[in-house]
Amino acid sequence: MGVVAFVVIAGIAVGSALGLVAKRNPIHAALFLVVNLGAVAVLYLTLGAQFLAVAQVAVYAGAIMVLFLFAIFVLIPGKEETGPDPRRSYRIVALPVGAALLALLAAVVVVGTRGAGSPAPAPDGVESIARLLFTDYLFPFEVTSVLLLAAMVGVMLLARRREG
Amino acid sequence: MAPDSWYVGLSAVLFSIGVVGVIVRRDPLVIFMSIELMLNAANLAFVAFGHRLGSDDGQAIVFFVMAVAAAEVAVGLAIIVAIFRLRRRLSVDDLSTMRG
């Protein structure tokens, strides 16, 4: 049962990722990315990471994708990648490079997981991650808030219209 | 329950697709989305490793990756919008100088 669910969801994730790369319209790409993020959120659930699954939907599929769609609407009203490719010779190597990288990563996964024992017992979900965030990771957690504030101020500076 | 190594393998596949997307596409927005795809693949690997080790540290790291990704997307899209205002075209092949 779990294996079947994994195969189906993984198929959705890989298919939507391929659609993101292959589709010429950026809005289609954004919607494919939403599907992909949703599929990965379900995979988080199957791994027992409920908090991350919810955060994934709220932060990625919600906030970040809305930002992307706004940017698409502002920038390119229906424009797609058209015309001859000026850097065609570079882009032809993309597939071999990607295939080589995938082969390398697959070799690492196969070699690295060979002879792995049974998994350790799962920790108890949201409570333990909250405890972790506010004890061991308290300093990075606070630094994150400073980072978000800095990003917010920087975006306002970048996005304002220059007068005169 | 599928073995954890399958999750890591799926993460490798998604990451590779993201790399191909960054190389192939010309639209900086789609390149950005491919980068998000790669970050997401790395997150999936973190959660799978954490599950294997029976530890929540992987999930905590993914939480920070998400926060950094949100900041990165906001700043990156602002830069893209600023470039578009100056140039009126949006293709990474045109952006070969650091000057406005």
C-alpha cells in the first residue's frame, strides 16, 4: 500500500517537474511547480513530517507561488520563449549534463544506502520539532527573522520607482 | 512504506531535472522556478535522512531552508522586475554585463 502510494506520488512529482522544464509558457511552468510542491508535501506526510507538509503548502504553494504569479503578470503578458536560440550550442549539452549528474547521484544513493539497517523509531511529530527549534536551533531561528526583515527592506528598495 | 532510499533517489531525479531546467531555459522566472525545484529536492533528501536516523534535525534544517528560500524568491523577483523596467526584455542571454 505505502509502496503504491509512493510510486504514484513520485510519478506525479517527476511528471510535473518535467512539465515545468518543458513547457514554454511561464504560467504553465508555475502551475506545474505548484503540483510538484504539493506532491512533495504529500511525501513529507508519508515520512511523518506533518509540520513540514503544512508549511510546504502554506509557504511554498501559497506565498511563494503567488509571488511568482504576480511577477509573471507584471512582467510578461502572455509572452513565451520564441525565436531562434542564440546560445543553442550551449543548451544542447544540457541533457547530457543532466543525465551525467543523475547517474552520479544515483550511484551515490545506491552505494550509500547499501547495507543500511532498519530505520530508527520515528520521533513524535510537531511537538519534538517545536522543542528542537526553540532549544538547539534557537539562534538560527532568530537569525532567520532578521534575514526576512532584511529581505523585506531590500525588496522595497529594489522595487520602488525612482523619482526623476 | 517505501524504503527511505527511494525518497533519496526521487530527490536526485528532481534535482537533476532542476539542473537541466536552469541550463535549458532562457526566461529568468522559469530558471528561478527550477532553482526552487532543486531546493525542494534537497529538502526531500533532508527529511528522508532525518526519518532514517529517527531524528528531527533534518526537519529543522528544512524549516530554515524554506525561510531562506522565501527571502531569496522575494529579492530575486524584485531584481528581475528592476531589470525588466530598465531593459524591457527578459532573457538571460541579454544580461551579460553588471552595469544597468
